Amino acid sequence: STAKTEDVTAHVIQLLYRHNVVFGDYTWTEFDDSFLVKNVNSVAVVDTELKIKDRKPIDLGKCNICVHVFQLNEEGPSAENLEEENEELVAANHWILPAVDFHGLWESLIYDCEIKSNLLDYVTTTLLFSDKNVDSNLIAWNRVVLLHGPPGTGKTSLCKALAQKLSIRLASRYRYGQLIEINSHSLFSKWFSESGKLVTKMFQKIQELIDDKDALVFVLIDEVRHFQLLTLGIVKQNKKKKNAHHLRIKT
């Protein structure tokens, strides 16, 4: 659609006021407004559980409604390749956000604690600190979200869903988002001496993406234990070299 964002917003608000009472999250896919029929695939009231814990009627006419208009990218992920010793290595997958691959993922993740709202607040606060030039010596934050837990609990899905959600919410500030999912297994399946070079090349590519001020960039590193294995491997190699050096001296 080539419709202006402000026009879409105005028609969506009219729709919400006509159907002003909802019970929790709700999605419209059929409209009686010809403008919406032509330009909009769906309108969704979302994240009500983040603010209202008990399921009860919500009067949209009495709410402060924030409308986010977005178009999903349908191209799918592209591969970020690195060349090493005449071999091409798939180092990461790269999505332009918001992506159709992650549509509905955020809403499908249900937790018995407030992890979703806490993550949104944390990242939003981090951006606020950057805007206000807060001295990191006074208030320290590392711009990293570390999720841990048993396999199959949705950690990776939550990271992707969070990146998608923030790309939509912050669309007025960033034209689009970028998600880089680093292939830890590929990067660290090489010899330990080569892994460091590959990691450096990968983050040089990421820095090029970050230099684009119109993009909000997320870097997802799954299976972080590979970093620990890399560190342990380097330490062991250094110890072997040190012991070999001592042996040469003694002989």
C-alpha cells in the first residue's frame, strides 16, 4: 500500500471507536471501511495482558491508544558469509524487520511472570539513557540481554520476537530493524586459532550495519557456551605452549 501512515492511523482509530469494547487481545481481518479493505491486512489490539492481569472488558474509548503502522518484510533471511582459506562459511542469518517470519511470535509466547514487559522496559530505558547521554560511570548498563534456562523454553524465539516488537514500536525513530543471528557452531567449529579471526570479521560486518543510523540493529548469539569452549580451548593451548617452553629450558 502507498497510503500515508497518518491516514491509516486515522481510519484505524475510527474502527477502534466503533468497536470500542474488547476482551483482551483481538484482531480484525475484515472491514466495512473501503479504505481499510484496500490498504490494511489486519488490525490488532495487542499486549493487553502486560497492563491488565485479569481478563475483563476493555473500553477503548477510555484508553490512551497508541497505533503502530507497519509493513512486514517477506523476503526471508539472507546469509552473511565469510571467506576463510578458500572456504565460504555461513556465519550468520540476517533479517530485515519487521519480518513475516516472526509475525505473531510475540503473542504466541506465554509466561507465568512479567518477563516480556520487563524486557520491553529494559531495552526502552537503555535507549533513553543513550538519548540523554547518561554517564555510564554513574549508571552502568551493558546493552545486553542474557536469557538462560533449560532447552526448549523459548529463549531464542523470545529474542527474535523482542527484536520484532521493538522494530514496530520504535518505527517512528528507526525506519527498519535488522536482526543478525550469529551461527555460533560454524564460527567455533574451526580450529581455536582461526575462530578469533572469524569472530573479528563477523563483528566488523556488524559494525557496518550499526553505522546505518536509520536501522535498529539486534545481534542474537545463540548457544553462548561456544564462547566458553573457545576461551577454554585458548587457555589450554597457552598452557601447553608455556609447558613446552619450560621443558625446552630444562633440557
